[in-house]
Amino acid sequence: MVTSSSGLEYKGVASISGPIIIIENVQNVGYDELAYIKTQTGEIRLGKVIQIMPKAVAVQVFEGTNGLSSTEIYTRFLCRPLEIPVSTDMLGRVMNSFGEPIDGHPCFFVDEKRDINGDPLNPISREYPREFIQTGISGIDCLTSLVRGQKLPVFSGPGLSHNELAAQIVRQAKIRTGEDFNIIFIAMGLKNNEAAFFKKSFEETGTIKNVAMFLNLADDPPVERIITPRAGLTLSEYLAYEQDRHVLVVMTDMTNYCEALREVSSSMEEVPSRKGYPGYMYSDLASLYERAGRIHGKKGSITQMPILTMPNDDITHPIPDLTGYITEGQVVLSRALEKQGIYPPLNITTSLSRLMKDGIGKDLTREDHDNVSSQLYAAYAQYNAAKSLVTIIGEEGLGSRDRDYLRFGEYFEKHLIKQGLTENRSIEETLQIAWDALSLLSTEELTAIKPEYIAKYYKKPT
């Protein structure tokens, strides 16, 4: 240990394991405290305390430990947690995991910084999520509606079109009241071509001016992946609760985040839980997801749409399983629909929005929305049953009722679920397509819809 003009510096480390260094005989160091690690070449790397032991502390080095010598490095603790700048000037910019601009433009951010862990939120100060957010995607807006303050994840699979869906939602999402609405796009572990796709998509459409993009690439140190969503959510809280804006946070890919969490846990030789993931992954994910919501007395709100790829399309895998416990529903993508050329390939039967009822209806979307949604779910279930029957007895053996449901299901998938990559539908257009599909059935089958809505919107099939 040596003394510098800026405080105590500790020379050398007891051990190096992956991105973790162990420093012994430290004084007055707290959990999550930021540290400067100076290498033998004079390079400064950032780290934070992630474990305090009786005679040592474990420090996670964000830039990794490659090239570090256990005897020739100096560590200085800064008595504060990691902070990032927050400013409305960050909208329209592309930043790294620490909120530093990487888009080649000058940095004009004000010198105001916030702890990336956010402020603890008293549960009784939360306000119930309400009011509809229009994504322009019919399958989501009509059947799994997104509500301000909600956490609605997208469960995808490797190779499915979740990147295209994420980009389309960022380009099209809006609230119907005309209030300030911003997007925070958080990318974790993306390949270079994926990152280029998102930046090009936002820039060409002019959406980038309303988006703050936090970018972590696959070749960046995995430990930075753990910082990235916290940095983006810190800016979200500033915009929502101090600037009175409504914020939609899109995070992709949470599977990459959890893999980084597993890697760091393995470096610390922690006892693994299911499939090698740390036992605290549930609480770690909750520390991110629970930063969404609305607060009494605050005009702004934070809504989250985390996107994850299910390994082997397994919805019972720990990542989607734990995410489902914390969030309020899920939008599931279907590989079978993707193979049929249907985009977005939304699996309606397994998708759900638990807060949908509080964001739709008269004065929010349209009076018939709830009834139409319920009827579509019921009719689509009948269509799947009829389609299964076809494989046994053939379509010629079906009765007229089952044939009507086959016509309905095919129209529903090809016209309501399927839409173009640049097609932005209003909720009124979506509900009109829904009625066109339901009108292929007789009125006797529309048991979930009030008679006055049938009289107003139903079109007798020709």
C-alpha cells in the first residue's frame, strides 16, 4: 500500500481470475464502490467492488484484466459508485456502456451525473400502469396491448426476426395524447452487423433524434454488458421523473446479459444454480425490470420491452422463466409462422399482456377493443382445433362451421398478424382488420362481443 495525493493506493493484487481481481488488506471500502486500476503502462481501467470479504475485496474490472500483472498494478478506491452523465442532449446520440458518445460527434452533455443503480423506490409510491402505447404492430396493439408503466418482454428464438421487430417498434411507438415521448434503446452483446442495422434503421427514418442508444458489442468485455442496461435505465429515470417525459425502454438481448452474469459468477467460483446461472439471477433481473413504472405525483413514466432469445426455443429455460415471474406478460415469437413467411411471427396462443385491460377501451383505444380481442383469441383456438382435425379427416370431412373457422384463421394470420416491415397501423386500422376477419364467422359464433358492437361493426360476408 502506498499513499498518493488523491488518497490510498494499493499496489499489487492477491489474484486475478477472469475479469475479477482480489485485493487484500484494504481499508474503509464499501460494496459497489468505484475503483481506478492503473496498469504498469500507465493505462487507467475502471472497476467496482462486487464482494467484501473479511480480509479482502473482489473488484470487477470493466475493461477486463488482459495484460495485467498481479504485482505491477495500483488500485485506488473513489468512495462513490459508478455514475453516468444524464441530459436531454443524449437523445439522438449513440453511447457506450458508460454513457460516453461513440457516434463521432462532439460531446455536449451537461456535467450532471447519476448513480447507475438508481434511487430506491418505495412500492407504495407506485401508480398503477394505465393508458395505451401504440406500437403500430397489429398483433401487439390488438391482442397484447402495451400499457404505460408496464414491463412486456418479447420471447424470441435464435434466428427469428426479433431485431426487425425491435427496430420497427422503436420507429413507430407513440402515445395518443401527444405528450413528450422518448425511446431508450439498449443493445447488449450485438454483432457488428446487427449494431449497424439498428443505427441505419434509426438514422434513415429520422427516428434517431428521439432515441438515446446505448451500445455494447459482442467483442466488448462481458462485464460491461452488466453495466449497459443500468446506464440506459438511469437516463430513463432522469427523463421520466425529472423531465416529465414518457419513456419506452427497449433492451436486446437479455440472454447476452445473463450469459455475462454467468461468466462473472463463474470467475468468482460461486456455486451455480440452474444450467450454471447464478442463484441470484432472479433478483438481478428484478433490479432492472422493476425500474419501470409510474410514480404518484410524477407526470412521466417508464415502460419496458426487454427482448430475449430462448435457448433451443425453450420457454422453460431459466432466462424466460425468471423473466416471466417478474414481468406482466410476454409476446412470444413463433418459428412455425416465421417459416410460413409471416412477419412479425407472433404466437398468439402463448402471448399475453396482463395489464392490457387497463390500457384499452373507450377514450383510450376504442369501446369494442376488449370484446374484439377476447373473440379473436377464442376464434383462433377454434381455428387451431379445426386445422388439427384436417390432418386426420381432411378438409372435405369438415362441417361448414369448421370450414368457416379455417377461413377465419387463414385471413387472421395473413392480414392481421402479417404486416410489412415499414407498415405502421393505427389502432383503428387494426380493429377494422380484426372485424374483417370476424365477419367471416356467423354472428352466432361471436359470443364474446356485445350485440351493439356487432350491429355497429359487423359486415355480413359476401
